Amino acid sequence: MEREKNEWMNYALLLPVFLLVLVGFVAQYGAFEADPAIIDSGPLLWKQILWTVLGVVSMLVMLCIPLRFLWKATPFIYGGSLVLMMLLLRFYDPVMASVTNTRRWLRLGPLTFQPSEFMKIGYILMLALIITTDRRKIDDTETVMKADLKLLSKMLAVSLPVWLLMFYQKDFGTSLVFLSIFAGMLVVSGCSWKILGTGFGVLSVLGASAILMILTEQGQKLLKLLHFQPYQFQRVEVWLHPFEYADGIGYQQARGLTAIGSGGLFGKGLTELEVYVPVRESDMIFTVIGEAFGFFGATLLLLLFFYLIYQMLICTMQANKEFYAYVTTGVVMYFLFHIIENIGAAVGLLPLTGIPLPFLSQGGTAYLANFIAVGLVLSMYDQRKWLSRFSVFEKSTEPERQRK
């Protein structure tokens, strides 16, 4: 796909983002209006507008950052994000911890946010930096296997602190996001299929073992030592038989399925939502689309997400810098996991894990991170054309290739 010479912005990628933000506002309005506990949805919508403005500004800032600066700043971005996550060891929000059973919310005075959302960006950048640097410094005397194992060890070195902190937060859903980013970027790095096959085999064995442990009493005792809670075991049962637990822990899942099913082919309309779903403006926002616009509207939303991912993949293939190609791969895995897990959980294909739907779920740290991630992808679109309009920014190119 050739780009027009006079274009200085990737409008094909901006289009689905713009449409998803609009759909998000529509869905938020429907969710607020249908919630009997919300008397006036105006302040909540204005709050969403504020988050959108902050998100757009953040996206433009990322668009303007020269590559050389981003390259040098990546270790500091990763380190700063890691420090924010470490603060959760002492300053996690006890109120949110009691509500969500996780320690992912950081409270610093009046400010409350999720450091893991910013960590996703820093993690993607750091892995991209490691892969790009490592692939350029391969010694001709090294075997392919030795070089790939060295790369894997470096990637694991920056991943283990993140995974350990996620273990402390007890946020299983977000942990899977980091794992998907790691796996996607490792595959694209060109790592040996022997290593990839071995890793896939190990993960398959671990996954099968986890399922067996969940189904046995002794296994559940072992999982409890790994911070698994009774409600997490029950989620598997709820996922398999949601309506049998509709009066208890499966209430949200059952109500979500009922809402989507009641939408039929074309939906009831945005102002005719009848099925109450707890916290539907956040993790269950897809139920608003299903009930209000039916199967037809839900399908259009899926196609819109597909188009967003498609445009990101186009950016990956057209990237003229290795670093940007790896960054975009990480962003694609980040969005892809969020989309599949959120919608899959809403329709009963996957267990609920509290993963928000990009650009649709109620605004906050995750919403802001979505815009930052898109800004990273947009920044690779012939940045010289964009920066030439702002003399304050220096034109830069990727650091020269260095080989031993």
C-alpha cells in the first residue's frame, strides 16, 4: 500500500481510532442512562471528554518525539514505570483493593491510577530496544542458537521484575497482557523455532497442569500459595455454567449474556436498555453495544477493531526502522489481547478478568495508555514530514547500525 507523497499523517489509522472514540461516547451514554444509581450522566460524560482531550494531547506528544530521543529515553521510561509499580508495595489503594481483590491501584495523595497501564508502554519500548540492539550486534562467530538464547535471556531479564510485581498485585488478567506482548515480540524477533517450540510446549504443559490443579483439592491448595483466591477458582465454574451461579458470583456474567442476547439482530436502541449489568460502562461495555445495536452493531464494532489492527500491521510492514517495527508489534499484541479477552469474556467464550475494551471502556489510565500506544505507531509515519512543521524539534534518524 503506497502512501501519497503529500500526506504527513496516517489518516487510515486515525480513522478507526476516531470512530471507536465516538462509539465509546455513545456506549458510555447508554450505560450511564440505564444505570438506576446514576441520576445525572452529564458529569461522567464530561469526565470522559477530559480523558479524551488528555489522550489526544498525549498522542500528539508521542507523535512529535524524535526517534533518537525516544531511543535514548526508553531505559528511563521503563525504569520510571517500574518504580511506579514498586510504589504499590507501600501505597496501593486499600479501598480499590477491597473492591477488586487486586493491588493495582496506586494512591499518591488525591491521585489514583494504575501504574501497570503505563508499564505496558515502557515494557514494549524496552523489549523493542533490546531486540533491535541485539539483532545488530550478532557476532559472526556465534551460532544462531547461542545468539537467540542470549536475546531471550535479555528479554527475560527485563520481564521478570514486571512479572514479579504483577504477581504481587494479584492482577492475573493484566499479567496475561504482558505475556502476550512478550510472546509476540519474541516471535517477530526471528528467534529460532526450536526455542519457540520448546517454550510453547512448556506453556502448554503448565496450562494443562493449572487446569488439573483447579479441578483437584490438592491442586487448589497449591494455587492458593501462588495468590490464587477462591473466587478465581469459582470463575472457571461460572464461565462454564454462568446461569447456575446467576444469583451469586456469576451475576455479572449471566446478566451480560442476557443483555447481549436480548438485543437480537438489530438491537433495542440506545435509550431502551432494560437488562441491568453491573459496571457495564467499564469491563462490560460490549454488552451495551450488543443490547442497543444487536448482532449487526456488534459485528460492525468487531470489523472496526479488525480494521484498526489491520492498519497497525500495515504500519509494521512499512516501518523503515527496525525499532519502530518491533514497537508496533508490541502495540498490536497489546490491543489484540485486550479486544479478544474483553469481548470473549462478555459473550461467555473466556472467563472475566477485568480487562477494559480499548477506547470504549470508561476513561482512566488504561484509556490514556491507548492513545499513547497509537501515538507511538503514528510516530513512525515518515516523522520527518511531521517534524518539519515544528522547527523546535530536531530531525533525527535511527542510530547507525553497529556490528562487532
